[in-house]
Amino acid sequence: MVGTPFYSRQLRLCQSMRWKLWSGFYAVDSYLLEHDLEYFALRSAAGLIDVSPLCKYLVRGHDSAALLSHIMVRNIAKLGVGRVAYTCWCDDAGKVIGDGTVMRRDEHEFLVTTTDPCFSWLCRFLYGYSARVHDVTDDLAALALQGPYARDILVSVSGTAIGDMRYFAARDVLVAGRPIWVSRTGYTGDLGYELWIPRADALDVWDALLTAGQSYALRPAGLMALDMCRIEAGYILKHVEYHSALHALIEARKSSPYEIGLGWTVQLDRSPFVGQRALQLEARTRSPWRLAGLDIDWSETEALYRRHGLPPALSTEPWRTSIPVYRDRARQHQVGYATSGTWSPLLKKNIALATLRTNCAVPGTRLQIAMQVEHERHAVTATVHSPRFFDPARKTSVAI
């Protein structure tokens, strides 16, 4: 493993010495011994997250838009210059291989970002297109500046009218005199920006943001706090909410975009793209599975622990474990499984994301989620909810 371009700064700040492996890079899990302050910074002030391990690919050439439109489920050819699209890409059977963002830098240049390597998949379709794919993962550092004061901090270091930047827009900006790309995107479900920085300028931009952020309670935040935020926002994570169709060992582990909450990204009525025929067929029928949120009943959870003479004991960290979900308290009829969850300090709820049978994924439906206390298996009520537990207006707002 190697450090990201910000490693020298992070090493001094990471008191917990808790690191994760992310695509071959050291990534901070939590800077402090407890991640609570980092989470609250993201939700009430601002947090700075190193997302440099994201895989980053520049697609260039006269046919770059046509190439990406053929690979992605969205029609990238219609994406305007200076705009970003969230999308996914599938195999011929319409099963998801990966998801990420596509930023249109100019007429014939795009930046594709994703959590896992997909260079070979993008290159697989190059034949016949006047386009090239360049892996720039090591060339570009990346920071996510997220939270209610993210806009104010960015304005203070850039001196530009960044306030009028629309949701999912992108533009060139100077920070500390260094030219970077900024996109109005993020993985927290809050107001935020992602900064794409030439590697040589990474530390200068980091220092400028932290210095300016002192007046706004900006705090470096790790992946644990980010995971709590993305669960609250209902954002899926590869290898957790779904498995790549390229690596799934059995057919049952593969998912279509409609089954993991990405049906809204699919644009069917256009020129042919990979997986189009299978997705057209699925769109005419009903997908068997659907992504949903679960609001896990706190009173029942508390009562369950009380019967054992214990206070309620929930993990203080977000979890990524498959937990069965049932239609009945006797646990005779399983209707899905929770994939990740957290106690939300902001919402004061125990929440989870789940894959459920479509007929059970209607908001308001009361189901049962498995819970183990003192080596005994039980079930408590979990009410189906939209995956977006947290969706503030400021996420998409433009400053006046």
C-alpha cells in the first residue's frame, strides 16, 4: 500500500492510526479515537475528506462522447460541457458492473471516476471509436469538501463566484493560486464539492482549505464518518449494496440498475448501448428486488435488551453486514436483507439500507429485521422508508 498525495499531512493528524486499504492506498478511517466529531463536522459545519483513491480516467478523442454513451446506461452525448452525470455501466445481460460519475471537461474530453478499477472494461469497447482512455488515478489528487459551510470555505480560498455553481456542475477554479477542477458533487448527501487537483499542487490546496476553514470549524474527516453520511443519504456502495457482475460468483449476486435504486439513470430510448435489450425487457416487467430504507424500531430494540437485563447496545460504527429481513416475527418468510446501517445521531434513528422483494418495499410496510442479543436470535420491527433519510434543500440550492 502507498499513501495518497496528502499522506504526509494525514500522518500527523491521524491520532487513532486507523487506516483502511482502498484500491492500494492508505485511507484514513478515523482521525480521532472516536469518529463522532468528524461526523458532526460534516453535518453541522464542514469536513474535508481525502478521496484520492478513487479510480480516475480521462477519455479523450473525437468519439469520446459516443464511446461513453455506448458503455454507460445514460446518454453521455447529451451531457453539456461543465456538467457531471452520475451513472452506471452494465454487461450484456443488464447487470451492473460499476457506478460512478462522468464529468465533461470539453467537447472531446471526459473524466470518469469510480471506486474500483474499470480501465480494461472501458478499453474493451475502443475498437471503431476515435478515442483513448488514460488512467490518471496517480496524477490527480482528490478532496471532498462537504457540509453546510463548504460553499463559504471554497469562496474564501478561490475568490470566485462559486456560489452560483449549480448541483452537478463543474468548472476550473484557482485555489491558493493553483488551477484545479471543482465539481458540485459528493457522497454525503449534503452541500458539497469535490476538488480534482494535479498531484504536485495537492498539499498547497490542502493547507489553504484547512487554514481558511478554521473560521468555519472545518475538520478533516475519515471514511467512517463518510459511511454514516452516505447511509443517511441512501447512497449505495459497491461490494456492499451490490456486487460487480464481473466478479459475482453466482447469478443471484448480480443486480440490475432497477434493483439497486439506479433505474432513474437508465435512458433506454436512444442509440444502442451495452445491456440495453435486457434493460428494456426488465423495464416492461417488474424487477423482483428493490432498494429501500429501514427505520428500525427503537422501543422494541430497547425492550429486547431490557428482557435480558441489559442496556441497549448498538454499534457506534456504521456496519456492512448482510442481515435477514422477514415478513413475520416468527422469521418464517424472508423477504430480503439489510446491507448496511448506522445509528444516525442527527435523526436519532437506527437506520439501514436493504434489498427487499418489490411487493414488500412500499414505504410504511412493517417488516421484521433479525437481531441477536445474548446469543439468542430475535426480530424487531423495521418500517420501510425511502432510502433518503437525509435530504436537505441546501444540497442542491444555489447561493443568492
